Amino acid sequence: MFNEGDETVIATLVDGDNYALGTATATGTIKDINDSNDNTDGLIVNIADAVAVNEGEALEFTVSLTGGTSATDISVPVTYTGTATEWQ
């Protein structure tokens, strides 16, 4: 599956001997169709658990895209929650 994004089509009429041109151009959009009709184009973003690290080190999470490719950038917001207690 391939997410190619929307495509713009411009139709242009050309001059002829038997008629006059009024509006000579028109624009249309071809929307990318997906199987589930939920606007995801079958693309699925997954995030894997991070391995444990020592205090002060950064946790790393692997984010992957499955179900196809995309002709446009995909932006996924990331948030984090939780609490920590300092031991004394």
C-alpha cells in the first residue's frame, strides 16, 4: 500500500474554429482512497518499549511505520507521563 497523497488535475480547453472559449481551465482534486475509509491509508505507527537504563541516561523508544509507505512526511506527537520519587 502506498500513501501518495491528494493529486491536483487541471483541465484546459483549447481554441477551436467552431466555438468561442468562456472559462478555459478548471481544477479538480483526486483524493487518495484507503481500504478502511478512515483516512489512515492503512498506515500504522508502532512504538516499542524502551530497555532499562541507569539514572541520568536517556531512554530510547523505537517508532516504526507499517502497512505501506507515504509520499508525505508523517508527524506523530509524543507525550510522556509519570512520576518519580527521590529517595533520600
